Amino acid sequence: MLYTEFTSFIFVRRIIVYYRSFAKSVQLLMKIQKKAVLIIVLSVWFVKPVLAQSQHSGWVALATSVQPKKTQWGFTFDAQFRSSNGYEKLQQFVLRPGISYKINNHLKTGLGYAYASNHVIIDGENDRVDEHRIWEQLIINHKAGRVTFNHRFRLEQRWISSVAAPDDYKSQQRFRYYVRGVLPFRKDSSFVKGFYGAFQEEIMFNYINKETTNNSFFDQNRAYAAIGYRINHVIDVEAGYMNQLVKQKSGSTLVNNIIHVVLNTRF
């Protein structure tokens, strides 16, 4: 436990130290970002992995954040409900509460817990397999023209049960990097209402105890594009397509084609 906290502290500290150099590099990154995003989209969405399996599912998500004006401390929560292949039943749900700390207008840290429940069939009977997580994260946001970008660096300490031993939890640690861009369709200087386009990319790596899940450093990748509507400064609703690549323990790759609906709120 002390080792986990120490590695998490070192990670967050290094990110904060590198933040100033990151900010100075934003202009350079913006010059190449269009080509980089195009390469990512083409490579992830159109290049078929070797020995791939394919399925179709639906995800519904609720994400909310509370940031009081008189304090730097805040609260976050998201809930996700994910169907099985062919939209037949609820395959998984995830509940993720957390606390946040706003360092400045461009930098925020967070810490929280997540519970994931997965539907399985054991000896012909329906059952659920659980997972518990502790997570730490750092979020950096900036603007490039009319596009608002969010970069999220997240560490997860996971305790995962299995079909064979539902009460025997195995540990694993995973790193996640996420980038999201939002482009308002209106050219107003302040975007408080109207349609927007959103795109995001998230990649995950198992850096400790990869044998707990798939015996692979690479865990999964999620590429997403959506159209949304900002009802007011508090509520966004969006729907889009997500392409999820998941490395399987067998060595094959699962390609999940997802219809994704999201409700975002900010207070």
C-alpha cells in the first residue's frame, strides 16, 4: 500500500513539474495536432487488428462534477451502463465517485473509488463478478482556437475477481491517458448553448500484474466521435460512436462497436 501511494505521489509530482514546459509547448503541439489526430483516427478506426473478434453494444453514461466557487475542493461522479453483444442485456455497470482539487484554471487533481460489476454465466446460472478500484488522476485543459482540449492522466489500483474464484481478488495496476476535444458549431466567444462536435481518444496500459487480466502491457483503446447539444452552462447531452479495442487473454483482440449516449452536468 505504501509503495502504491509513493508511486502515485511521484507520478503526480512529475506531471505538475512538467506542466509549465507543457504549456510552453502547446503552440507547437497545435501545429501538428490535426495530422496527429488524423493518424490516430485512421490507425484505430480503419486498421483491423489481427485475429480480431467483433461485437456491437450500447453504453449509457452520466458524468457530473461539482466545483464550489469558494473552495478549490470539488466532487465528481460518473455512472456507466454497458450492454452485452447485440444489446441483449446489461453486461456491466461502473460507479465512480471521487474528490477533486483545482490547482488553477488549467490544472486539477483527483482521487476516488470505482466499483465495476460484470455479468457472467457460471454452470448455467447468471451471476456477477466484481471489481474494486482506487484511482488518482491529473487533468490539464487548454484551448486551441475554438477547440477546448482536456488531457487526463489516471492511475488505477484494481482488485479483480474471476469466474473461477469470485471471492478471490487479484491485484493489478493500470495507467490511462485520455484526450478530448470539443468544437462548438457556433462562433460565439463564450459557448453557453448550442450544438458541438466532440472527439476523444483513450489508451490504457497494464504496468503491474498484467497476468491478472490479459498478460499484455497494452490493455485497450477507445476512440470516440459524437454530436452534442449544450442546453445551458450546466448540462450537455451527446450521442456518438465509440470503437473499442480490447486485448484478450487468448492473444486476440476484441473490436467493440459502441453506440454511446452521455449526459454531462457541471455545477
